[in-house]
Amino acid sequence: METREIAALEAEVLRAIQSGQDERAGQIWTRILALDPNHPRALLAMSQRAFRRQDLKEARSLLERLVQADGSDLQQWINLAVVCQQQGDEAGEDAALSGALKRDPQDLLALLLRGALYERQKKTHAAAQAYGAAARVAPPLEQLHPNLRPLLQKALAFREHYDRDFSTYLETFLAPHIASLGGGNLGRFQDSLDIMFGRKRRFESQSAQYHYPGLLPLSFFAREDFPWLDAVEAQTDAIRKEFLAVLAEDNGFEPYLNYADDMPLAQWAELNKSPRWSAFHLIKDGVLSPANAARCPVTMAALGGAPQPRQTGRTPSAMFSLLRPGTHIPPHCGVSNSRLVVHLPLIVPPHCGFRVGNETREWVPGKAWVFDDTIEHEAWNRSDELRVVLIFDVWHPHLSEAERTMISALSEGMRAYSAESAGFGL
């Protein structure tokens, strides 16, 4: 009976709206809420009426009821964020925008509003990240709704100013490092800065964060470039034994991907926080895991013979990578071509494969390879058994010692510029 009564009232309110009877429509919405306190359309309509008369307390109360009862529509969260903003409640505004971006991490308006909030809070680096994300998803300005154009233009101007400040800071930070090298040939390093800040275009690499120009993009590298690799391969059996002991204890493993729910996941949504692709980290983002490393002394000794890169907050990295049956790692590209990735296969059932660019290979236990992960690559395990590979990174062999020194210094400068983010969303 109640459902039929609500349906009749909904038809009645539609007629009232169409005939311009605003007060009558409000009375009907009130009657609907009396029958169903969580009716989404009624809550939305009444919150809009409260907002128009600037009753922000009532509008917020209705919107909070709405997102708690429903919350599926991104616009509900944005409306709540706008009301919180007008009330001066920045914490509530931030929480509402997070709710919106959990529904659609690439929503342009939500990203612009998040950037504006962080700008008001003087969170310069966080604002630059949000505005940068907005710029990446925005259509051409002429295709944008006129109401959004000023917001996007402001975001682009903020990001451009931020990049100039960041560039100036890094050039000052790096000057003594360059001077200490006594005039070494750092032309390619300077090109890398120009590319990072958009002063030059890059044409050859898919590096997601930091591109070093002039390095030959090869899918898989020749073994003769890595004379130390034989010694690592010689320890395969001992390394596998250490892994199996760790696996038997079944602790220290974690999902390889662990993005926040309001981050744009794209192709990673299926594997985010999933044990289907997991890792036992020995060194993570340049930081040794003492407890894990202590359990694998042979593996750590073998890694010590490799030219591991040093980039603060990023490398070196080393881990046992586990790919469970039926798992596919989708095509993707790495962050920087200044370091390469080594695979030492330990456990490889049939029907497992790996593609880099146009070249597809099958892992062979004990036979390592080195590849450029800034070239699109993917991996799969189509068997019903576990696949395990020791993965670690090394310097690109064609970088000079001076270039390696400056790349390490650059990463320190990037880290020093902001404690909020090591990557700055670049």
C-alpha cells in the first residue's frame, strides 16, 4: 500500500514541477519523506530547496542522509562537498570529495574541487597533484562546459607555476652536484630535466615518471652487458630453497598493488589489494626490509653483486614476485628508463609467459633476463600452479658514473622538495 502511495505522490510531484508549483512540490516531497525517510529523490530535492534558501545546516543534514542511504551517484557527494565548503568545514569537504572520487577517480569537477581545497589549505604539492590529475582527464578547453572553463584554466595556471618553481628549486639544488663533477658530459641529464618539466618533447620511451634521453630502448638486453649475471644464476637453487622456506612460514607476503580506493586504478582495478599478484619484499622503494632480508642471506649476497641503482624513495627494489594460477598482469609501462629490471625465474609451470614490446618469452628456471620495463609489457600464468620470479632492478648499463650520480642527486632533490609526496604526480 505504502509503495503505491509513494508512486502516486511521485507522479503528483512531477505534475507540480511541470506546472511551476514549487511550494506544492516541496509539500509533496515532505509527504514522501514521511513515508520513506531514505527516499533518494526526495532527499535530493529537499536538500536543493534548502540550499537555494541558504539553509546550509538543513541542506547538509539531508545530503548526509542521502549519501548514507544511497551514495551511488557522484553528484550527491559533490553537492555535499559544496555545502561543506560554504560552511567552512574543510574536513567535511575533503571527506565528501573523497567519496565522490571513490565513485569516479577521474571525475573532472571533483578533481578541480579537491585541488581548490588543497590550494586554500596551502597544501601546494597536494594541490598540484590534484590539478595535474584534472589536466590529464580534461577534454580540450573549447569542448568543456562554459562553467568549468575558468576552474580548469585556474588549475592549469597553478600547475604551470608549480612546475616553474619546482624546476628552479631543482636547478639550484643540483648546481653544487654538477660543479663537483668537474664538467662531466651531462647533456643528456639536462635533456632529462627539460623533458620532465615539458621544455622538450620525448619521442622514444613510455617512461611513466622520469625519462632519460639517448638510451637505446631495447625490450631485452644482451647478456654480455651484464657480466655479473652468471654469478646470480649460479645461486638459483639456493635462492629457490630460501624462498620455499619463506613460503612454508607464510608470513611477510603482501599484495603487490595497494592503491587507495579514491585513486584512478584504470587497468589495475582487478588486481589492486589482491593476493593473486603478491610480493615478498627484500628491498622496497629503496629501503631494506631487515626482517625479510635476514631470512634470505644467500639471496641478499647474490643481489650484492649487481649494480643496484639509488633513487630515493624508488630504488633499489628486490622481491620474490608470486603470480597465482589464472592471473594476468595487464599491459603497462614502468616509471623510468634509467634503471632496468632483472627476472630470475625460480618456479615456472607450463603456460606462463611474458611480453615486452613485440617480443614474447617463456621463463626458464635459472635463466635470467634483463629488460626495459618502460616498454609496454605484460605477464600471465595460465596454469593451475604458482609462478615465482626473483625481481630486482639495476642501473642501465649505458649510463656513465657521472650520470648515475646526478640521477641519484635528482631523486634526493625531488624528495627534499616535498615531504608530502616522493613522486609529485609527475
